[in-house]
Amino acid sequence: MNYQIGKFTTVGYLGGGAFGNVFKAKDNLLDVERAIKIVRVNNPQEFIDAINEAKILEICRHAHIVDIKEINIYDINGTPAPCIVTEFLENGSVQYLLENGFLSVKKSCQIMIDILFGLEHAHTNGILHRDIKPGNILLTNTGQAKLSDFGLAYGLSHQTFDFAGYNAHLALEVLEGTEQDHISDHYAAGVTFYRMVNNLQSLNVPFANDTEWLNALKKEKFPKREYRPHVPEQVSRVINKALKADRTNRYKTCAEFRQSIEKINFAIDWEPQDSTGMNWVGYSKSGDKFEIQLYSKKTGFCIDFLRNGRKLNNYCCDQIKNQKDAQNELFKTIRQTTIKV
């Protein structure tokens, strides 16, 4: 069902949750597409919270934070509702990418660098996001990432908010009820980064009770710190630091976190070509095309490594006796050449 909301006409549903629904809409006066969030309010405090989100977006204008256009009260089916209008980003969210494709290690790092720029700007302006997750990272048509949905955000010095966020992304100190601050945001960003490089559509909390959950966090058993075999150690080390149970061992600032990613010198951006995971294609900064393939012959398993269609024998392997060893060698080569050739 399409709504007429002032000068806007909704033309599609983008998503929703406890705080309201978001629609793609056309601004009929400017002839541009926007995203419009119809905020669900049941009492005056929730109305104030809606205004708070809009104010935060106004304070935090940045290239890597979704751009607010206006907030207004509109009549929707006879009921007044606060509506927050932002730019519409046609490439959707990182959550959509995880559900419908493959996110390479290099692309995951690029997205996280963008988000840490935006989050750093928010923190500098005294704002805590509190809900960093793939669904709240939107992508422009040029592939840049922007942090969105500041519905749970508050000032860093705010002392009365309820602890909140996506459960599986909450740091130990938040669940223990001791504090929630910018370092807790870094942890949530780390969990998001972990999910991106591992292409995890979701991260469920698999514990019978809160005690089990807290113990797993204290022992750094959740998330499991297990990575798909193509993820280089240089990347997993960065993520593991963000996920430290002891908050004093995490990144102290977004800049420190971001710079640790920027130091990684990527060579090949690899992606699998089929569901077997035995055929990968990648491209270098210069545009060279690389291919790596694992296949079987009568004499054993073989790995071919090609650059622009020509074999590079120093990365090729013949007559590996069993498939497990061949797979280990395949992913070892992918990890090594992701960073260097």
C-alpha cells in the first residue's frame, strides 16, 4: 500500500522494526527519491526520542553518515506521526549483501574503514550510536558505505538511557550493566566486521540463559573467533582485538581501529565462482585477472594458479594425495595472495 505523506508518495517498503517502518518515497516537488521513516510513537517520550534521532543526524552530518533531509509531523490515515526523511541509497544495506551475495575480505575492509570514519565523527560530536550492525550500514551507487539508523543513539555523557542494541553485538560490559560507551561501539563494529568477512547473514545467541552467555563472552568464546579459510590472519587479528572481552585491550578510538585496517596492503580481491568453493577469481589494483582452481586427476589433486590466463608455476601444485590437503593448500594460497603476490 502506498501512502501520500505531505509532498511524498511512498513507492516501496524498505524495512521496519520496533521503532517504525521505512519506505522508499518520491519527493513530488523536487522529483527525487528519498527514504522516509514513519516513527511509531505511543507516548510523548517516544515522540521526543524521534526528534532526538533527527537532531543527532543533523549534528553528525558526514560523508559516511546517511544524510538527513527533514523531520516533520504528517497525517497518516488520520493519525499524526513524526517522519524522518533521509537520502535514499539505492544499493541497500550490507545485510542485503550478506543475504544475497558474497562479500570479499577487501570489500569488507573498505566498508569498515568508511563506517569507522563516520562513527569517529559521531563520537567526536559526543554521540554514541549503540546499534551498529549490517542492517544499519547502507551503500551508495559508487560502493561507499554510510552509517544509518541513529534511533538508539545518545550523547556520550548521557547517563539515563537503557542499555540497548542488537543482542549478539553487545559487549560484556553492556550485558553486565556496568557501562556503554564509545568502546562498546567499537566492539559492535568488530562483531559487524566479523560477520562481513565470514559472510554471516545472522549471529544468533545460542545460550540457555544469561549466565552461559556472559561466561562465553568473558572467555571470548562468543563470537567463536573462527574464520572462513580464505580470511588472512592480518585481518582476523584486527577483528579479534576489537572483540576483546577486557575493554582496556580493545581499540581506544575509531581512528586506531581504522588505521589498523588501512595498514593491510591488499593485492588480490578474491571471490568464489561457484558453491563448491574450489574455483576463485580475483583482480588486482592494476586490473590483472587471477584465477585459482582445484581439480582432481587420476594421480591426485591439482591446483592451477593463473594471471591473465597464464599459469604462474610457483603457485601451482600437482599430485596432492588427498582432498583435505589440497583444500588447505588452495586456501593458504588465497590468504597469502590476498595480501601479497
